[in-house]
Amino acid sequence: MTRVHHALMLLALFGLFAPAALRGQVPDSVVVIEPVMVRVLTSAVESGLPYSVSVTAGTELTRSTTGAFLEDALRAVPGVQIQNRYNLAVGERLSIRGFGPRAQFGIRGIRVLVDGIPATLPDGQTTIDHLDLAGLDRVEVLRGPAAALYGNASGGVIHFQTVDPSLRPAEATARVVGGSYGLLNVQGSVSGKAGSTGYRVGVSRLTYDGFRRDPVADDGRSYGGGTRAVVNTSFSFPLSGGTLKVVANAVDLDADNPGSLSQTLLDLGDRQAYRFNVLSGTSKTVQQGQAGASWMGPLGDWNGEIATWGIRRDLSNPIPGSVVDVLRNAGGARGIFRREMDVSEGTLYFGGGVEGEFQSDRRLNFENDGGAKGPLSLWQDERVLGGGVFMQGRLDMRSGISFLAGLRYDRLRFSADDHFVTIDDPDESGARVMDALSPSAGFVIDAGENFEIFTSVASSFETPTTTELVNQSSGLGGFNGALEPQKGLTVEGGLRGRVGRSATVELTLFQTELEDELIAFEIPSDPGRTYFENAGRSLHRGWEISADTRLGDASSLRIAYTRVNASFVSFVTDDADYSGNAVPGLAPQRLDALFQAEVGRGFVELRGLYQGDIPVDNGGNFASPSYFLMDARAGLEDFAVGTLQISPFVGVANLFGWTYNSSVIVNAFGSRYFEPGPGRTFSMGAGITFGR
């Protein structure tokens, strides 16, 4: 493993210092570019940012992927760690520089938008089951705190953008992918323009058996599969001098959760599901619909953006010990106004906005009777009301220095109405208010020769989600009054630019100091259910280096290396002192390399991923071992057959068949820290385009 690590490091250095003599066009999919902001105040960020921004775009996001997991698309992005759990019930765990590793399901600590519409709820919960992976066109990642723009749970920001409607009258695509462990993904879309209205409708249906052996049936069957059906629509047309875009999506998901394993069970080598999870029928069934509309255009001397959105989600979630039913309604609106003007020193961009959101959950918990609902144990209505006001300004000076500053104030009110009141279970209704003032500031210096030097300081805050507030180890209803929001301050700086015409590089150093970091744990009486506590102070320090270069007219190499040292500065509980130990759940080292080559209409892709040991408990006694994976893909693009364009492809993941853990569960009871990844897997598919 060490030799592989060293080989990849040499590959990274080669990519970074590739000679300027390498010539050719910059590929359509790059990570380091002249940066653009994840869009809130778009006019204020035309030339460069004091923050770290990565962009991936074009065919790389979808070419030869299974369309089943986000990790297929988002590769070699510095600072970003994706733990693919191969578990449709809980999704992939995504973290940016240490924000997000505590998520027991979905995404935490990171703000996510899809086509400008928030996928992150007011309390900070995010699920991306509805994301149209086959229709992705661009992904923008802000790799640092953005609370000054986005408020709660913005330790990083990811904006997924789907393909714009075709400019032709009509164009249709179909795509079918099959693979190991019963993977079958059927996708299709229709896109075009009718008059002045552009439209796109995409549908997909994924079925997956999973690879975790069912230890209860013990007949060769697996436990951990699922189905996911998604519909995404978008329409855009001119209105009042601007553009109105309307998006809507729906998802129907039904999946089993095979759970995590101890080292003893891992050593059996059969990648079994956790027996208690199978007996408890752990799974998730979700029906969700979401719609949103946004208008962008001129308002006199100003430019404006007005947006609104709404979500309805129906969840049934058997977990060990309980069956959780949640009916959720959520929505929000925002208005952003900005303008630019010439001043004596240069050009001034400034603007501001206001945002309001709500979330209303009806939560019912039942005792788990083999996956069926037993007696009622909790019934409460939970509400979150959030509001924020923010402003941002930027001055681009003629001397080549740009200054940017932002400020936002947020106030969130969490309330719970307890309807499960008995003689032994009194009324535990209550409310909590959490607020924060979030400033940020930074500057960029044009260093000449296509290079920039940048630095910034930004604050962040992250409230516990309603689920985290409700889960109390005491078993009481209401909200956990002892759980506080996590607050942080991040300082970063670095340089980025082009080497010759064919390579881009970026080097970033960062430090984040957190107070009351939210840490997950489990208890013996309720294994498999996650609770949370605050951890005094912690410190995250690290650096990122990335390079993207053309190796010739038809090949490219991208490298991303991330180093994160995260440790508790002070963390003392009633029975232990964890001060000085590593923060669990984060890989201190991650090196991701992607090589692409094209020969005529054919292509080949090789991806190598090294991930270091991941500590998994507060005490620092256990860790998930490091691993190296290699994936390979090959195919043809737009091969003409009559009037059709056909793109067949094949793929092999985990080419060498390594045994590894794809994800971890922090502080799991019974030392069940590990979620195994699959062995060597295969996929094969083809895309067909009509009307191009």
C-alpha cells in the first residue's frame, strides 16, 4: 500500500509541475479554473475569489457512469471526501474539509443547491435522492464556510446544475446501464424548445440487489438493495425583461439498510449484513415532491433574483428499536438585489438580500416489531422557522487587488408540540432559538503570469437538525436542551493559476477552529440509533493541492490531494478526557487521480484513489485501514447508426478486487464501526440520442 501511495504522490507532482511546453486545448471538464462563485451574488465575482472553488463540467459527469451513485460523477475534487456506502437507504456521506462526517444519513454541514433551489432544509438536513445524475451538466463546489451568504450548515457549498434545455425543437435520449449485484438503471429525457419556452423532462428508475449477504435467511440472498424512481422537469422562458425558470421533481424510494459490522464480523469475509438490522427490518421508504421557481433580470439600475420553493416528504423508516414516520412540509423564498458602479479606485459591486424558510414535521415513533409498527412511543409536531438578511460587497481595484466582504444574520426557532402525554410521560413541548452573525472577508491579488494569490477569513455555524435534537439518550420527547450549535472560524489562503496554456494548479492552506463540534455516539440500550453531543473545542488544519493538465491533444490528467489533521483541543465527558485525540470519521489523507484519453470517437478513463486510515472512535483506539482502488472505463461517444447517435461503454470498479471499508460509523456501539465496500464490479451500458 505504501508503494502505491508513493506512486500516486509522484503522479501528483508530475501533474503539478508539467512543463509549459505541453500544448493543447484545456479540456471541457476541469477542477481548477478561473473561478466562478456558487451563485448567490453572481455579479460580484467576475474575475476571481478569495475562496477555494472547484468546478467540474461537461461529459465527465455522466460519461460511462452507472448513474447510481454521486461518487461516479464527482471525482478528483480537492477537499471533498465521499464515503460511498452503497446503501440507497442512507445515501453517500459527503464531507468538505471536515464538515459533514457526522451524518448518519444524507448530508450534514454542507449547503446543497440543485438548479438554484435549496436541497438543504432550514435545520441543515440534506438529501439528494431526487438528483438527476444522468442530466448533470456542471457542479460547483465552494470548499470552505459560506455562512455569510447561505447561513446555517454552510461549511461548504455544492451547486448541482442540470443540462439546459436543447435549442432544437426536440431531442430525446435514452440510457440503459446494467451491472453487478442486480444493478439496472434505465434513464430517458426529452428536451427542446417550443416557441420561447425551453423544456427538459428526465426520468430514471434504478434497481439494485446489493452485495451484503443476508445472515438470517442464509440461503445466498442479499440484504441491502432497493429501488429508486426519479422524475425531473425544468422550464424556462423570458418574462419582464428577465428569465423565469421553473423546476419540479419527484422521487419514490424503497431500500433496505444492511448496517455496519465489527472487525470480528468483517474477518468472516462474507460482507454480511448486520443480523440485528435484518431482524429489525431496517429500511427506508420515501415519497417526495419538490417544486421551485426563480426569476433573474434587471430592475432599473439593479439586477435581481427572486426565488421560491416547496417540498413535501413522506418517510417511513424502521431502525433498530423504532419505526420512525415523518410527514414533512418545507419551503422558502429569497430576494437578492445587486448592482455595480465605477468608482475612482476601480469597480464596486455590492448587493444584499433577504431569505425566509420554514419546516414542519409530524413525527411518530413506534416500537419496532420485526420491521412492523408496534405501540406508539412518540408523537410530536416539530417546526423550524428561519430568517436571514445578508449583504456582500466587492471592490476590484485597478492595481490588480480585489477585496470582498460579506455579513449575514440568521435566526432560527425550533419548536416541538408533544401529543404523546400520559401519567408516566408528561408534556415535553418546548422551543429553542438559535441565531448567529456570520462575517467573512478576503482579498485576491493578481500576481501576473495568470496567477492569483488569495486569502480569506470566514465564520460558520451549524445547528443540530430536528432529528438530532429529538434523539435523546434519556428517551424523553421534545428537544435536547443541552445540545448547542457548532460554531467555527476558518482562515485560508493560497495561490492558483495556469502553467502555460495547458495546465492549471491550485495550492490552499486552511485552518478551522470549531466550538461545540457535534459528535455522534451510540448507547448499549439502543444500538444502531445515533445520538449527539458537543465536543468543547476542536482544530482542523490542512492543505490541498490540485492540478489539471493536458498531456497531449487527446489526453489529460487531473490530481487532487487533501491533507486534514483534525483533533480535539478540549473534549471532556463525565467518564473520559478525549483532548488531543483525532476527530473520528475523517480520512487525514486522500489522493484522487483521473486520467482520460480519447482515440477518435473512443475514450478510456482510469481513476486511482488512495485514502488513509480513518479514526472511528473518540478514544483513538480503532481505525478503518487505508486502501487503494482503481477503476477503469472505456467506450465510444456518439457513434452514428443511421439517424441515431449511440454511445456504448463498459466499466470495472475496484479493478484489483481489494477488500476495504467504503464507510465508517463513528462511535458505534459494539465496535460496529465498519461498512464494507464491494469487490470487483462490472457495468455495461449504452446511451442513445434521437433528433440531434
